[in-house]
Amino acid sequence: MRVSSQSAVRPLLKWAGGKRQLLPVLAQHYPLRFTRYIEAFVGSGAVFFDLLNRGQLTGRKIQLCDVNPDLIGCYWMVRDRTDDVIRGLRTLAREYRSDGYACYYDVRDRQFNPQRADLRSRAQSELDIASRYTPELAAMLIFLNRTGFNGLFRLNRGGGFNVPVGRYTNPRICDEENIQAVARALSRPGLAIDLRPFHDTLAEAGRGDFVYCDPPYAPLSRTSSFANYTADGFSAFDQRRLQQAVIAACRRGARVVVSNSSASEIVRGYTTPDAQKARLAIRPVPARRSINSRASLRGPVDELIIANVRPRRLEEIEPRMAKAHLRNRRRKSA
């Protein structure tokens, strides 16, 4: 049983490698008991929203982090200036309906990128960029995400957003009800959303914490590589640092789940003696991916769920989901 789609909060953004199709499998690794939930690569927040909709975050502290200042700045604006972001999206939606192709490139090249470049020229740090984000920039980012190719967020080496227009007949640009629901979710007591690198985030994880990591995936081939969520990308060195940080968090008592590709270096990294001592196990799961420059190479591939949380059977999860659904219905009728 799923939580009612009418009461569920959906991710605000589409995101490369988003986890919505894997949620039923990932849910088998959600621990029953934890006091704090931590995401080191929040992205679209698909797992956060899934846990929220299941009622598994009630009364728990929540730490959502990412290193992308545009993403964090956008979330801050949606949380703090919701109505202003919605007004900006309404305007963009009207303009897109009149001439979608021209509107997209006008927003990307004549508004979003120049305003970002000006912001970056005045900012002293990545945190300063996120802190200086405006409702207008947030609305444009959401617009470009909803109308750009595959919902990608990709930067060139100069830091410019360079995703081409997508082929959509009627994209949902301004979903006011869900934007307001996302804003309420991000305003929950005990929730923090911060611009922080994964190694700083994981260094604080320990007993009582449930940690989920969804980093940019290690490439399976040269043409399948995609890690340009920031201008610096995510390297093989970063993957090794993540593996070491995950093992350290496990040793401190954290319950950790990691998603990644089935690239050979990932398999090797999480089957070392240290990983085995941390009780990390690898579970391959089939998923469909479309981030490849060659269409013939897109399709089902194995992804990995790496966790020190033993998976539960589906029949063990459904009763808890039914209870969460009942609680949501009671709140609505109150």
C-alpha cells in the first residue's frame, strides 16, 4: 500500500539519477529505529520525501546537505519566500505557453546565466552564492529544470548552465500546491538544510543516525559519465573519499545506505576488508538510466545499494505504510 498521492509531497525538482524508481527497494533498507536522518547529497530529496510521506520522520531531527549552491539557494527561497517564487513561476509558465523554445533560451541565456554570473562575481564563497539567491533565480532554476532536457542540472567549466531545451508538450511548471507542501516540509521543526560537503556531513554521523548517500555515480563507460552538478564535478578521488567516510560513519554506529553504479571501482571499494568489518553489503538492483550521449546505450542497468542495514521483506513494510496513511487521513479530517 502506498501513501495517497493526494497527501504525498513530491520532489520539487527532477534530478539526474533521481531515486523515485528505486524507492520500493530502498525502503526495505530504511531502519525501524533512528533519531536523526541525514542526506549528504540531497538532490531532489526523493528519499527524504518518501520517508516523510511514510510518516517515518515524525519527531526526528533531519539534516539535508548538498554542495550545489544553486540547489540549496533554491530550497532556501522556496522555504522562506514561497509566494515570491510562485509568482515568478506563474509569469514564466505564461511566457512558455506562448513560445516554449524561444522562452527557454531567453531565460537561460539572457536572464538566468547573466544573473548567476553577476551573483558569483560579487560573492566571496559558495555559501555566499547560496545566501544571495533570490526568488527570481529560484523560479528560473525550477522553470529550467521542468522544461530542460531530462531535468538535468549541468554546468560547463566556466560555471554556466548549459542544458538544452527538452521536448515537452505540456510540462508542469508551476505546481503551486506542491511547492507550498515542499515549503512546509522544509520548515519542519528540527530540519536543517545546509550547503556542506559530504565529508563534513558524514564526519558528524554516528549512533542513532540514519544516513543516505546518493552521490554522482561512477561512470560505467566514458559516454555515461555525468558528474557536473558543480563546475568541479565529482572525481574518482571523491568516490574513494566517500567510501572512507561511509566506513568511518558505520564504525561510529550510524546506519548507512549508499546508492551508486555497478562500476568495478565501486564494487572493489565496498568489498574491502574494512568495508566488510563495517558490515556493508552490496545489493545489485535493475534500474533504467538515460544519461548517455548514445541512445543505444540507454536502458536497464544494474545499480548498487550498499548498506549496513539488513533489507526487510515487503510484507514487513506495508503495515507501517498503512498506519502512516491512516495518520495522514486523520490529520486532514481534524
